[in-house]
Amino acid sequence: MTVNRMILNETSYFGKGAINEVAVEAKRRNFQKALVVTDKDLIKFEVATRVTALLDAAGLAYEIFDDIVPNPTIADVQNGVAACKAAQADYIIAIGGGSPIDTAKAIGIIVENPEFEDVLSLEGTAATKKPCLPILAVPTTSGTAAEVTINYVITDENNHRKFVCVDPHDIPVVAFVDSDMMMGMPKGLCASTGMDALTHAIEGFITKGAWEMTDMVHIKAIEIISRSLRDSVAGNQEAREAMALGQYIAGMGFSNVGLGLVHGMAHPLSAWYDTPHGVACATLLPLIMDFNKEYTGEKYREIAIKMGIDGAAEMPLEAVRDAAVQAVKQLGIDVGIPQSLTELGVREEDIPKIAEDAFRDVCSPGNPRDASLEEIIELYRSMMD
């Protein structure tokens, strides 16, 4: 009998106004001083300050670390560790998308497990001994689900690669999923993070590690995201609230069963060209779905039904698989996702090296269809104009 594991937040709050519980939770847990990990734009546009204002009103001490960039680096993490120690913080409040929350996870892990201060040694499933410094996570994008996962991704700039860390010790203790914090997302960011969430749901649904409980959450996430993303990109408040929930539900699943070749091939694009992670995933998703379709049983039929494809329940299997792939592709087109790697700045001469990184990526082995290095090279090349 296979033993399956589920790890989720200790507590999560959902809905408009959820951030009002941040100070309540901090006081309830008797925390003394926070390191607020965010980025400069979220300070500048007074998104993160909505949370710090609550801390001020409650008389809670904090210091801000906002030297976070998209695709955070080893140096970003090490600078954050130094800032956390200097502040003598006993917990972290992470405010932002995947980059601030991922950085916060790495900071929290290293503060409590200093033997990993080189950061690189955290790659894969590092044998950390202690839970990270407690993290309260406030997502500002509806896509990464970093607030509910045991994963984080760091960029190794010296070697042009991103590496994935998977550690049950890094999960935030509390998540505050407040759609009001996501209303400031520009359309492009809303689209890319939303498609990232759909990628999480679809890859988690078909990955080798999938099982009944994760299937349940992934198929619900696919339903919510596919019906809500277009309106969310258009700025609809109710749709953004739905996306906030859908992306979290997807995170509940994939965090516990892994992903696949879309993420394996997307990570090198971010490392080599600084491509936003969600854009890379969204561009590749239909291609890899097509590559995988004969290895997924009836699951593409379930995807097609949840995406509202007429007649999906009765279609022949081959036809419904193709229909599911086309529906995902059309959704990406509708929200403005690039349809070729050339648009992302990928150079033909780089593809063999990028493919090597994808082949070695920790996500790739979870793909339902094993891919050789040569197949990955050809998949990349097929997406060039």
C-alpha cells in the first residue's frame, strides 16, 4: 500500500479583509518583532503598507526588508538572513508574490538551520532539522500559491539556473488570502500568475504522484481558474476573489505530489532570460499537455468537462484530449500569453544547454511521460518561430 502525505498551513484566512487578522495572529502567538519581507514596488504603491499600518495600529514592532527582485537570487537570500539577524526578529511577515514569499522561506530556514547558509545546499530535499522561523504569508498575486506550499525556488546566477527546494519545514504557519491585496495587479501579471496557477492544477492532476485527495483539489482548481481567469484579467473583483481561492486550492495539491515537465522546462527560461515564471509556464503548458496526452488516461476528459467544452463527456478519448489542449491554449491566447519562445527572447544556440538544465530539474521526473534530453531539445525547438 502506498503511503501518501498531505501538509497544509496550520491556519488560513480567506476573503476580503483577511489581512485584518495579521496582527491578531501575531499577538495570539506572542510574537515580538517581525521582519517584513516584500519588494520595493509593493511599498511604493502602498500595498505592503496596508499590512504594516495594521502592525502600527496594534503596536507591533517590525523592520522591513524589501531588497527582493523577481527570480530571487542566492545573494538576496543571504542579505535577508543578515537583515533578519540584525533585526532580532522572531517571525517573518512575507508580503507579495512568489518571489518575496520564496525568499522569506529561505531566510526562515537558514536562520533556524545555519548549516545551510550557502543556500545552494538547500536544493532538492535538504535534511533540515528545525522548522523555519514562523512565517505569516500575505499573497498579492493569484497564482504561485507560495503561501500554502512546501516549495520555493531560488536563482543561482553564477550558473544560469533556478533550483527548487522542497522542505516541510518551510511552510508558512498562517496564510491570509485577501483578494483586496490582489486588485492592484496589472493585467499582464494577473494573466501570467493565473496561468501559472492553472499549470499547477493541471500538472498536479496528471503527475506520477497524484492520488485521490489531490485529484479532488486539482480538478476543482481547474474549474475555478478556467471560469474566472478572463474576468480576473479584466479587473473584475469577484473573479479576482475566485482566482485567489483557485490558486490556493491548486497549491494544496501540487505541493504534496509535485509537478512535471512544464515547470522543469520553464525554470531554465527564467534563469537564462529572466522570463517571468508564470509567462514561461503558460507559454509551454499546451505544448507539454500535447506531449503527455497519451499517458493520462481519462484525465483530459475531466479537464475538458471542467473547462466547459461542449460534448466532452461523450467525445472519443483522442478527440477530447485534443480539445482540452486547445481549450488551454485558447485561454492563454485570450489573456495575452506569448505563443512562442522567440517572443521570450530564447536563442536557438542556447537550447541544448537550457535543455540539459530542464532534464536535471527536480520537477521533470514527476511528468507522466518520461522525456529524454533529445526530446526536450526538440520540444523547445518546436516553440521557436
